[in-house]
Amino acid sequence: MKIRVGHVSNSSSMSFLVYGARFDCSSTKSLIKVAAKLGLDISEYGKDEENIEMYELLSDVAEKLSLESYSGGGAYYRYIGITPSEIGDDETGGQFKAKIEKKIAEVFGEDVKCAYHEEAYYD
């Protein structure tokens, strides 16, 4: 038997750093209200509240807000925000954070707190 040591060409990895909020993909009720507020048709994501494809719905919500979305924690969480590499040349770090916090609060409410989130994992 031959054992390979070193890089395996068919492996993949993912990592990100984002300023934004983390959402639990098992919580449907509040997200359904948010989606309706943004004009998204819930029927496109599943037949009923129990079977909604939360991952896809959160991705589309992020897109509507002109934010990025990232998966993390397996299929359980979705992060919505912007990577710090997108800070504008004429923008301070505080302005960058405030812009994201405002977009998220307008749709999800003031209770959703933003922070830096980072994930790294291998498939």
C-alpha cells in the first residue's frame, strides 16, 4: 500500500473574514418576515415554513442588501456582511462598520449585533 504525504489535489478549503452578523439557519419565522419586507417570494424557497431552504434564502437576502454571504459551522450558520478588504479608500474603519450595521439593522432590527467573524474549514 502506498501512502501519500503532502498536498492532495482533490481537497478543498474555505476561509473568510467578514464584518457582519451570523444567522442560524434553523430559525425560520423571523427570516420569513425579513424576506417579505424585501419583496422576496417565499414560495421559491420551499413549500411551507418547515421546509424552507434557509441557506438559499439568506444568500438572496444578503444580495438584496448588497452584502456578501458566507457559509460556516457546517450547514447551520450563514454570515452576512462585507470582507474588510472592501473598505473604500476614502472610508474609515468606523464608517465601514456603520454602513454594514445600518443595512443589517434596517432589515433585521436593532437586536442583531455585528462583529468580525472568521471561519476556516476543509472539505
